[in-house]
Amino acid sequence: MPAYPDLPSLLGAHGLGGVEEHDLTHSGFSGARITSLTRADDRRFVLKRMSLARDWIMRATDDTSCREAAFADAAPPLAKHITTPSLGIAPVEGGMALLMDDLSGHLLPPDRISETQTDAIIGGMAALHALPLPAQDAAPWCDLRRRLLLLTPAGARIASAYGAPVADDLARGWQLFDALTPLAVAAQIRSLSEDPAPLIAALATLPRSLLHGDLKFDNIGLDPAGRMWLIDWAMPMLAPPALELGWFLAINSRRLPLSLDETMRRYAAAAGMEGSARDRHDASAVLCGLLLRGWRKALDADGGAPEELRWWCERASEAASLLRL
């Protein structure tokens, strides 16, 4: 994908010179500025400006090279039915800009998705994870430890320093987590949030793959041609798919048409995973998901929906025993 010397050159190359930008609201946690532009022929584009100065997630994951732009520039090969809308990058003051096609027509609905869509996404995930492992120097990959700790109390402190609205939810959610979960589970997750080394060691026994790093439904599009579009490659990783699946389950649970157990089963089937390999993968996925999103499950439980927190806690107890953490 081409890199341009400055933003006017990037926009001009796509017929967008002088086109008015309109700010877009987005559901992401980061501080990126996202705008929409419409060309004279009615083709629509999205421009994303990223900088360490305004984005707490970049700070928390030590993203000094603007990882999303660097990944787009490196353009590692993806599965034939998985693609990105990236068109070009350019430096801007304090960071980088990424120009993309507007995927509004292909993004998933904001409510519960269909079983057919779920199967397509699970198949796409498995295909992504089955790709040959890119070279370590192919892109500035996100660090596993920093990704695991992103939404822990340590991450909340960084978010608070940036004035990110999610900081208050993180702080309150983790307090509720300690109050609402069984003592052993609370102690286990608190210990991992302070030092994730035991979980990282367990993950190290599993094969690594190329991970998107943030496979929430807001970052996924499906088109009539059967392609899966992925945006927001801010945390691509070379790590076990258990991390990706754990986050996928935890962040998307409210919109899944399947139970979490059934979703895990279908991913394992799509990935050809069975026996003890699947057991360790699933156990690791559960602990990753709870470490990353336990705060949100506690907030939901406090709001009158405790069932999912109960599921995560039960599975986490089994997982910790299996992995001997």
C-alpha cells in the first residue's frame, strides 16, 4: 500500500483535494480522530488520524511507531477472502493518517448478529489464524504482555491520565469484580493483572498465529461476495489464537446468537482443534477474556445481569486448574 509524503498528497491522489471533512463518532476506546469524505463521484472515504499524544491505547501498548499505519504499509498477505479497506498512509503532525474506503454498507448491525454471520466470522478467524506466520520484523507487532494488561487497573490509570471516559468504568468495574466474584477467582485475576507471567507461560505452550488483536464486531464487515473486511489493526500480534478468541467472546457476547460454549466449539471445529490441544486453548482463552473484560462483566452483573459473569468465573476456575496456574 503506498505511503505519501504528506496528507495533501494522499488526499489528492484519491481525488479528495479540498473535499470537506466531517467528524465521525465511533465506539472505540482510543482517542483517534476519524472523519468522512465524499468524492465528487459519491465514493465515500474515511480518514483516521492517530497520534501518541491523544491516544491512550497507543501509550499503553507502547505504540511509538503508529502500529496501524505501519501494518497497513507493510500489508502482510491475508487469506483470500479477508481484506482491509486501507488505501494509503501519510504523516501528520504528531502522528500518522490512514485513508480507507468507507465500509458503512458492509459493517455488522449494532444489535445481535445472525447465526450465518457468526459462522462466516468464525470461519474467517480460523482462516486468518491458519496463515503462515509472518516474519518477526514484518511489522511492529503489539507486545503480548501489554495487550493482556491493557484494560486492567494499570491500564485504567493510563486511560485516566489521558482523560478517557472508559477510565471510570474500568476502575469501578474492577472494584465490583473483586466484590462479586468467588474469592479464588478474584485473587487469580488480580494476581494476573499484577503479573501475567504465569498466563504468558501457559500461552507459550500453544502455537502462534497472526492475530488481528481487536476482533470486536465494530471492526468487522461482511460483503455479498463473501469477503470479511477488517479495520482497526492497531494491535496486530504474533501470538496464540486463544488470546484472540478470549477477547472475541468477552467483547461480543451480547451480540452473539450462540452461547459462549457453542461459539468456542464452532471455532475449534473451524480451526481443526481437538483433544488436549483444544482443552488448553479454551482454558487460555477464558483466562485471557476475563483478564481483559472482567470489569465489564462485573458492571453488567451489578446492573442486574449476573449470568455471564457467573459463566466466566466457573470456566476460569476450571481453566486455572487445568493450566496449573
